Amino acid sequence: MSDRTGSDPGLGTTDALAAAPVSGGAIRSARRGRDRDGRDREHRGPVAKLRRLGIGTSWPAKVSWVFLVAIVLVALAGPLLISADPVRQTSSAMLPFGSPGHLLGTDDLGRDELARLVHGARPLLFVAFASTALAAVIGTGVGLLAGYAGGIVEQVLMRAVDLALAFPSILLVILLVAAAGPGTTSLVVGVGVSLAPGLARLARALAARETARDYIVAARLGGTRTPRVLVQEILPNIAGPMVAQVVMTLSVAAGFAAGLSYLGLGIQPPTPDWGYMVQAGQEFLYSAPRLVVLPATLTLLFVVACNFVGDDLRDALDPKGTV
């Protein structure tokens, strides 16, 4: 075989290897290589990356992640899929579960309950996310500056934070919203401002710890400007604990938004909102409990899911237990 291959210039090495018999061991080895490559691709997938980060390792965290994603998708795309008008009043009032054309029945004004639940998710999530983002920006900014500057700057800023924390958060929210008047904008500002002090205290503690480290001292001695040190050096190193705390703050913001809507200081009718739906349906608690149970349960599940997701992120991003 080798003599013929060497003497025949038309027969290359590849042809010779193809013509050679393949043993069973070589086939099994090739199969094992393909299986190993497949497992490597699985380990490089997005789910594997989340597992390596420690995200979604427990079943409560997995269920909470799925529920939060589902709620967000319903809030974004649900109104496009539900044809019923959530504010149109009809004569078909108080229809029960499973009524033709009304899967979850109707309320006392004949409005479709499923449409109101789907459309009511968007205002609540908007207020919760927007107020949490506002609280994160204010709290992180104040805490970063106080922890980095120290001295009189820290004393002034943190005394203001302590003064805000002296008031119960719910009373501070009610005071701010009542002063500005009910509505979405005042609700976002009131909830955001009331939640910012808690985040400011955490950001200040984290920033003060990082400011004492050698790389920050070197940056300051090198003449790096303060905004660049805060944004490019300190902020990335405290982002993990802050993100975990911000997600847990989201649950508080959602509870405040629903509670203020229940009191009539939040989202105003006829816009559907889970908090207002509980208030409007409480007089039918015994005759039609679904009008209260459904929106109240969804609000409760959203708050609990945010807490579980926050705990999951804290364990993954802050394994040393800073938060």
C-alpha cells in the first residue's frame, strides 16, 4: 500500500487515508469528541453563564425570575393581544368566570376583568421601575460623593439623609404625593425621593471602603479628576451590591405605588391599575371576591418575586455579604 502510494503521484495523502480501513476504536473516539464538543457548547450558553455567576440556582429564584419576565412581557405586549377595551362600560355587569367573551368575567360597570388586569400591569410597573431608577440615581450619587469626599461634605449630606430616614417611608411618600397632587408624575417623584436615602447610606458605606484602597489613593495622587474617579473607578466596584439592593427596592416601590393607588393618590381612574382595582372591588368582596383577589394576588406575587430575585442577585454579586 505504501509503495503504491509513494510511486503514484496522483494518489495524495488524503486519498490514502480515506481508503484505509477505520477501526471501531477510532469511531468511538470520534463520537466521544463530538459529545465533548456538544457539552462544551452547552457550557458556553447563556444559561450556563448565569449558573456560573450563581444566578437562578434555587427553585424560588428560578420561579421568581420566570414570573418577573412574564409580568414584564404582559405589561409590554399584553395590551396588543387583548382586544377588549379596559375602560369601556357595558350593560354586562358582574359576569362570572368563564362567561362568553369574558374569561375572567366583568366588574360592576361591565368592564372586562382580564383586559383590566393586563392593562393594569403597565402603570404599576412603570411607576415601580421609574421611581426605583430615580431613587438609585439620587441615592447612589449622594452616597458616592459623601463616601469619597468625607469631612464636612459627608457630614452635611449624611445628616440630610438621616433626617429623611427619621420619617417613616410611607408617611413621607403620602406627604410628597399629597403636596404635589395625585398623578403618575407625582407618584414617581414621591416614591423615588422617599426610597433614595436608604440607597444613599449603602452607597456611602461602599464608597468609603473603596476610597481607602490603594488604587483610589494612587488615582487621586496622580491628579485624576473627582468625577472620573467616582464614575470609572469607584462605581464599577460597588455596582454588584448596589444592583442587588436596587432590585429589592423595586418591590418596596411597587408596594408603595399599589398602596397609594388604593388610597386614591396614585394612578387615577379610569386608567386601570391593580391598586385602584382592589379599592374599587372591595365593596363586592363577598359577592364577587375575584375583583379584589386577582389584582391583590398579582401585586403580592410581584413584590415577593422582586424580593427573591434581589436575594438571588445579592448572593451572586455580593458573596461577601456587604448588603
